[in-house]
Amino acid sequence: MLYFVGIIGKNINRKIYEMEIEKIITSFTSRNFIYKRDRKNRGIMIGHLDRFGSRQDAIKNAKNLENKYSGNNYAKHKPCTMVYKLMERLEKLK
């Protein structure tokens, strides 16, 4: 979701995340988008991220989100992701 928005509420669960993704992509495509976590739909989701989202915005938004938390109790850092660190390293390899 960080591809599209920088602000995410605290303690967002998987179902709310899926509903938000559905709303965002539906607004871009004007078609009812249903989020599915399976191999078949992975390519569709990646296509939507590339077409309507921004990898740079996702990294910036993830960093901003990470900075809202302190300490090493990562279970309480919800929502938070550090996947951007991997993305930055992979970008350097190109």
C-alpha cells in the first residue's frame, strides 16, 4: 500500500489492508478490483503497482513509517516494513 499512500493507520490488519488496496486500485482502473493472495493474481498485482504506483514513493513512505517507531520490539511496529532496504540494495546492483 505504500506504493500509493504515505499515511497508514496504526495496527492495520491484513483484512483492512486488502480492502484499502481494493479501493485504491478500483479508483485507478474504474473496475471492481478484488485483492487475492495467490500465484495467479500476483502478476496482476505487480502490474497495477508498476502502472499506478511508485517504487520511489514506496521507499520514501516506508522510511517515514519506520521513523515513527523506536526500540527493538518489532511486533509493536505495526504497520511497518523494512523491505525498502532490500529494494535499495537491489537497485544498486542494476
